[in-house]
Amino acid sequence: MARGDTGPDFIEALARGLDVIRAFQPGRPVMSLTEVAAATGLARPTARRILLTLQELGYARSAQGGFALTPRVLELGVSYVRSMGLWEVARPHLERLVAQTRESSSIAQLDGSDIVYVSRVAVPKIVALSVQIGTRFPAMQTSLGKVLLAALPPDELERVLAEPSRSGIEPRWRPGPQERDALLREVRAKGWALTDEQLALGIRSVAAPLRDGSGNVIAAVNVNSHAAETSLEKLTEEHLPLLLKTAGAISADWALYESVPQVTAS
């Protein structure tokens, strides 16, 4: 296969091996040696050596007078996904959401009675509280935290909220048990949560749950805005539908990520 300029460290043999793997396109699960050579532009002896090497390594097998790839090839793609980490898988979705809303977006998980930010795509704005990866806030006063708390069983919810916050933040709003429970019931019913300057002045956000393939809530994603710039109507009528779509897309990718088989070659 023709290539452009390559550097002195370029390994041609490795490139040819990858060319052979890529030659097996949809609708062509089994290819003869001649077909592989033609598809890659390699000489037949070179293509044969590569195919036999892939077979020896467990990435290819003989089939119907030709060659076919084995499930072990999936390891190459899985290595990429797993090396990225779950939050990097979600990041392209956050970037699209931020481009659409022109507001910051974050993903958080629970840690005791706090939320901890684990992924974030921000737009430059002056806000009352600085947020970065690892920042923690009291959960009950944030939209992200409300979504995560609403997913907990009653006993676990009480245990979690009994833990003191380690955020160092004094929230503006401190609900009693009845108000808290009523609000979390509403979050469960709607499938999303809103906070309006309950944590600090100027901070307004809406959040939705992220789920795994079994439907369990494993994190939450939000759109965060400045109260002086974004009205509640805009947040819920314009940004919320985009957020819910994004949460669904991330959850679907997450479920796909989990479903990729762990291939162990004998």
C-alpha cells in the first residue's frame, strides 16, 4: 500500500501487518491469499508471511481455503478504549454539548455526602466557585448531587447524608428531611434535577443521570450556568433537552464499553 513520507523510525513490517488486518472489511470475513495481496498491494510471499505470523499469534486462522480474523483482534480496539478511561470516552459528548449550549458541562460521582468532579469541559466565565477535576461540593445543594442521591436506596441515602461534608463549602440552602425527601422523589419522577443558587450565589445548573448497561446510575452529567446570564426558562427549555440527549448517548457508549468481551487467547 502506497505511503507518504515516513520518518527514520518507521517500521514498515508493522505497517504492513496492520494493512493486512484492515483488509478484512464487512462482507469479506474470509479472504484468499491472492485477495489479501491485491487489497494491500503486497507481494504474495509478503502477504503470506504476515498472515502466517498473525495466525501464529492467534489473530488469524485458516478458513475455507483462505484466512479469517479471530476474536482476538478485538483486543486491539479494547486496549484503546480501556487506555482512554471511562471519562475520556464521555469527553467528546461533553464537548458537543458545550458547543451547543455555550455553557460548561461536568460529570461527577458521589463520595460520602459530597460530589466529586471527574470530568469537565468548561467555557471561560466568572463564577462564585472554581471547579476543576477533583473539586468536591455538598451533594444535596447541587443538581449533580440530587441526581445521584435520588438513585440511592433509603437506608443508604441516610447513611451517606449522615457523613460530614469534606468540601469546606457552606451551602446557602439546608433542607430539612421532609423537604429533602420530597425533592428527591420529584427528581426520581422527572429523571433530572435542577439547582438554582442553592449552593452559592450565581450558580444555576441542571443535571441528568448516567447509567450502565443494567440501568444503574453510576454518575451524573450537568450543564452549569451563571444565574445572571441564563434564565431558568432557557436552562430547562433549551439546555435540558440537549443534556438529556447527551446523557443517553454517554450511557449507551458506556453500556457498549462494558459489553465488549474480554478475550483471552489460550
